[in-house]
Amino acid sequence: MVIVGAAIVRDGQLLAQQRAWPADHAGQWELPGGRVEDGEGDEAALARECLEELDVVVTIGGRVGDDVPLPGGKVLRIYAASLVAAGDEPRAVEHEDVRWVSARDLDDLDWLPADRVLLPALHALLPIP
């Protein structure tokens, strides 16, 4: 099973969202995204997940980093993304919080382990402070 995530960058900052559940991951940060459903491509799944989780429409770009193996034979696959309407403000529909993070603050968040593996690739998307 493939889990897709969006590295949404705007004005030199990356969008992160804070988990509300499950209890063992509540408060940790991750990139927006979710499962690719049967018959759905990665890009379509990611666009759907961003609409559901953030209430925004995104354009999906190229891959970011390598696939990250997850428990149970799953894999996390990250894509660059951008807001279709630059003025849209993502909101935490299913999560505790959303935050725009600069390269300077990226490493300070308590990332989920799979997302933490991708920090070098995420840093490459952001301007050096």
C-alpha cells in the first residue's frame, strides 16, 4: 500500500500538520497526505487528501526524496505541491494544527519518524536562512 504526502511550499516555507490521533502520535507533525485508494493514482490521491485534510486545491509536482518503508509493507511517497490559489489558507480539518515552517525551524518540530527521514530532502526545497 502506498501512502502519499505533499511537500507544499509557499514563500519559502513548508506546510506541516500536527496529528490529533492516534494517541501515541498525537502532537507529532507530518506532511499532509494519506492512502492511495484502489484504482486511484498517486497524484489524484494526494489532491483528494489535501482537499479533505486542508480544504485547499493543490497542483502536484515531482517526487521529493526516496520512498520511505513503513510498517506492514506500506511505503511513504512524497511529492512537491503548490496551492492552486496562492491566497488560499490551509486549515486543520482533521488535524490539531497546521503551520508554515521555515528551513531554520524545520528540524525543531517533533516529526513522525517516517517524515523525519525526509528532512534532508525537505530542506532542499527551502531557501537557506
